Amino acid sequence: MNFSHFDEQGNAWMVDVGEKEETNREATARGSIFMSRECLKMVKEGTMKKGDVLGVARVAGIMGAKRTSELIPLCHLLNLTKLTVDFMVHEERNEIEAVCTARTAGRTGVEMEALTGVNVALLTIYDMCKAVDKTMELGHIYLAHKSGGKSGEFCNEGREQERKG
């Protein structure tokens, strides 16, 4: 398999997508942060000293996704038409799951934007909670779904089943 971000001499380059067809593209990424029961309770009750943890993390995730091309060297700057960051609290696992969905109509996919959004949201939660729990762990970060483009639809059902298992 050839990697698209390297030329014949092995030099890194940004892929030319100028000839690709514009299609509607969407990607959803997921990830989790695991924390102490006490910390999770404070996040849920809104009693964390730095404020509304999930509200700030949502905005940070959206902002991070919008800046993906500035953070990942070979990503294209995209005109995003939709970005959402949502959270699900799983008390039984002391876990907050972040879900980021990115959408565009364009010539290249939005997988990296969705993944960046999840990572920035989780890092923001860590930053806002670290005074209470320095043992937090980020993990299970993956592309859950993507649609559009030449490769069509992809659904990471195996990972979804594993998570819920």
C-alpha cells in the first residue's frame, strides 16, 4: 500500500485534491476520559473550581477541530459546515465519553477534524479537573464513522461493540 502523503522520493507533501469530486462528507470520532468517582461527581454537579467543565470542553473541542490544519502539518484547511461535541457520562465506569462530528462539502474528508475535536475536548476536561484528580486517563480514541468521498461509508462497528461489551 502506498501512503498518499509521500512523493516518489519519500518526501512529505500535501496531497493535491483539486481534481477530486466535491461530495458531502461527515466523520464522527469518540474518546473517553476516566477519572475518580469524586472528580466525576464534581463535574456532573458543576462544582469544579474552574467552572462548567463540559461546557468549556465543548467549545474547546469545536475550536480545536476548526484549527486542525494548523496542528497537523499535511491536513487541508477545510470549510466546515457543522461541528458538534457531545458528552455522555458513564458513572459505572467513572468515564466521560466525548463524541465529535464534523461535516463539510468538499474534496477531502473530515476524519482528522473529528479526531482533533475529541482530543482537545478531553484535554480540556483534564486541564480543568487536574487539581482534583491527577490520575485521569484519556483513551479509547477512534474514528467511529465516516461517509462521503471515493471510499464511501466506513463504520467502526467492531470498536463500538468492544466499547459497549
